[in-house]
Amino acid sequence: MHGSFLQEAVVLLGAGLALVTLFRRWGLGAVLGYLIAGALIGPHGLGLAGGGESKLALAEIGIALLLFLVGLELSPQRLWRLKRDIFGLGALQVVLCGLALAAMVQIFGGFTWGAAIALGLPLALSSTAQVLPSLKSSGRINTPFGERAFSILLFQDLAIVPLITVIAALSRAPVDPATPPGWMLGLYTIGAVAGLVLAGRFLIRPLLRLTGRLGERELFVVVGLFTVLGAAALMEALHLSTALGAFVAGVMLADSPYRHEIESDIEPFRSILLGLFFVAVGMVLDVPAILANPIYVIGFAALLVVVKTAVIWGVCRAFGMAVRPALGLGLLLSQGGEFGFVLFTQAQQALLIEPEAASLFSAIVTLSMASTPFLLMIARRFEFPAVAESDLPDGPPQGLAARAIIIGFGRFGQTVSQILLARGVSVTLIDVKPAQIERSGTFGAKVYYGDGRRVDILRKAGAEEAQLILFCLDDAELKAAQVELVLEAFPQAAVFVRAYDRRQLIAFDDLDLAGVVREVHESAVLMGRQALAALGQSQGAIDDGESDYRTRDAARLKAQIETGDLQALKEIYHRSPKS
């Protein structure tokens, strides 16, 4: 048994690695690679890894982690700012696309209306796993076009729970005697959500604060996984949606200063388990049923893309988008999504559709997802209108990411942030000291916990869209290699560094930094000027004293950098006369 498990794990990981690498190289995305890998090694393929049902149950934890991370993105302020697009544009898209596609399923498939709705509504969802990375890589995530795409995807993710509820209401399966009646489930839902919110405020947040003080990174992983799995387990015990529990767990920590740290630590588990989920979906695909109806699969996949593009274009036009961007957004979101596989499984368990139909429509979604890279190439031919400077709002930009990221919010970082904020530059603040975070919070400053020297933390904080990254750390151990990784990862950002001393300043000399500031240099020069003034020296004499120091200091620094010797030109250093 043990050997069999290890062998299957090697086969799953090996197939996923090989196919995802290949599909990434072809520009087709990781999701499609995982699906094909599963179909290849599954019982209908080479039969190398057993059945997919047991693996699917485990891999659904990846869906819970994905919804948890979606919840982490949904801070109340962001939800309020995008409320019209999320709950207006997003809701209209899901409803209209779902009904239109349900009608197509009923007309061309001969299904009952219950089965058509159970199949049509999931087809209205798009692939978050494919679309968001493409928006980031194209630099449109902060544009009005990108924000609307994000809003629609966010509502689609939120709609998973209501769609599961609709399928449950249409279910033909015998009622489980252990399942509470509907009105009681409603009360359970309200009570569970309230309980999770209270647990987040009075249990999880203090626990995160304690973990931050201890400085043990692996404990953040444990706390994050405990939060997700605990919330999902609570919902499962109450016969509710585990997805809802994971999402609420994320929302209750969205405003936490530890959000970026948790997100970075959970992300690898989410990626692995979500990849395993797609492999398991590929394993349970009924390949013979698909091969028996290839024309239907290809034709309906094309119909899916056309219908969704047309409906999304119409909805976006009704919300004031121009013709070309609306068509581009329709093409971008015209594929089926990964959550469709979850909902098809739910519909099968509810006895609304046969297993063959679930496999058939899973193949349709898979084929539509395979078309996404080609649809993106078509969409890029549209010249989406750029935002004119006159159209930009006064004050901080309204994008999803700040223009500046400040790492270290001590005395130095506070001064820098105040100067930037005074000129309307939006700022994200990161610090690794919980006491500093709590103290800053009493003054109304929102500081996130995390090690800002880590590229993954900076990426989660929006560094790919930031214009400035400023290291304001009181850290003699900040290495040039760490800063160099940041420069390579975020070449669009101007990077500034607070140097602890002369040695660190010399170490940073070879890096392409926008600026390096010795932390006490200018303040020491200012005190020297004030001291001369207190002795009654003239303004000219004070200026000469500063000029003499700066000339000698620059000459010494140049010699030290060239020779690597801190003793270089020490003879020009002023010394007190012997008494």
C-alpha cells in the first residue's frame, strides 16, 4: 500500500511536471497541461495511477485554498469601491450567460430544464487561473479594463456557493435523513458565518500577532492551513458548503496586517493542490464518451465561446464600456472555468445528469480553455483606449496596487511615507515587527506584516505594478544579493535603499539603484552646521565647512570603492590637533 501510494505520487507529479512544462512552453497555460496529464495517466488512458475519485476528494482542498485567497483579496474598502462592477456587471454576466447557455444545452442536447440549468450555469463561469495571470503580464490589471475583468471574475468566484445551492435545490437524489431542513440550514449558515468572523477577530488575529512576535515563519503556514481547514470542516459538519467556509475565513483576515505573509505561505499549497485537482479531473474524464461525440464537443465549445463573448459584450456596453474594449473583455472571459468541473460533479451527485454528460461537458470546458491563448492573441489586436492624463482622478490612483511600497516603517520609513502621501502618492507599508505594526495602527497607519526582502512577499503586495520600492530598514545585514533579486524581479520600479553605514553603501555600488541614502549622514551634516552656527561663525564659513567635508568624503568613498579598502585616503581625514 505504501509503495503503491509513493508510486502514484511519482506518476502524478511527473506527468504534471512534464505536461505543464510543455504546455507553458507552447503558451497554452498550466491548467490545460494538468488536465491532459490526468487524462493521459488515468483509467481511460494509460492506467498508471488508479482511479481519480479518491484523489479528487483530497484535491478539493485546493479549491478551498483558492477561495480562501480570493477572500483575502476582498477587503471592505476594495469591495465598496468596486461594488457596482462586482455586484452589477458581474451578477448580470453570470445570470444572462447562464440562462443563455442553459437554453443552448436544452435545445441542442435534449436535456430536461433542471439538467440544462445545472449544466448551463457552470458554463457561465470563466477561468480565473488563466485570465488573471494574462492581465498581470499585459500590464492591464490596474486599468479600468483590468478592474472590470477582475470584478467579473471575483463575482464568479463568489457565485460558486449560490450555484451549489441552486443545484442542491434541483436535486433528484434521495434526501439524506441526517440533512437538516432548509430553514435550519439558513440559520446554520448565518450562525457559522458570524462565528467565523468572531473567531477571526478574537482568536486568529491574536494568534497571528503571537506568531509574528515569535518570528517563526513555519508557524504562519500552520496557522493559515488551520484557519482554512478549520473553517471548511465547520461548514462540512453543519452540512454547508466548505467553499463558503474557506471564503469567509479569507475575508475575515483581508484587513489583517499579516495578510501578505499568510498569502505567500499558503500559495505553494494552493498551487500544488489545485494542480492535483485538475489532474484528478482529467483522470475522471470519460474519454470513450468524448471520442464517441467529437463533433458535439467541438461544436458546443465553439458555441460556448461565441455566446459568452456576445452576452458579455452586450452587458459591458450597457455599463458604459466602449465597443472595442467590451468586445475584448468578452473574448477574454469567453472560455469555461475550473469551477465548472466542481459544479458538474455536484450535478452528477444530485442525479441531475449522467456521468457521461458530466464528462462530455467537462471536455467542452477543457477545449474552450485550450482556446484561450488564441483568443487572447485576437483580443490584443484591439487597441483598447488608453487613459488620458486629464481623466485621472486627483490624489492617489484608484488601481489595485499602490504606486510605492515602503519596507520598514520605523522613524525613517514614516518620514518617507509622509512626504509621498502629501503629494498624493499611494503607499503600501510593510514591516516585520509586530510591536511596530500595532503602534502604527494606533495612529491610523495600515502596515502589513511580512519580510519585505522576500520577492514573493513583494509580489503579493503589488510590486509588479509599483513604480517605487523603498527599503527603509534599519538593517546592517541587508545584502546586495537580496536587493539585486528585487531589481531583477521588478525592473519597472525605481528602487531606493537606506544604507546602514559606509560598508553597506560600498556593497550597493554595483547595483542599478535609483538612490542610496546613508541613514545618519544628512542629519549629522545638519547638526554640524548648527554647531558652527552656535559658535557664532558666519553663513559663508558654515557653508565652507560643509563643502570641505563633502569633498573629502566623496574622494574617500570613491577610493574605497575602487580599492575595496576602507583605509584608502585616510590621510585626508581631519584629526584634532595635539594638545
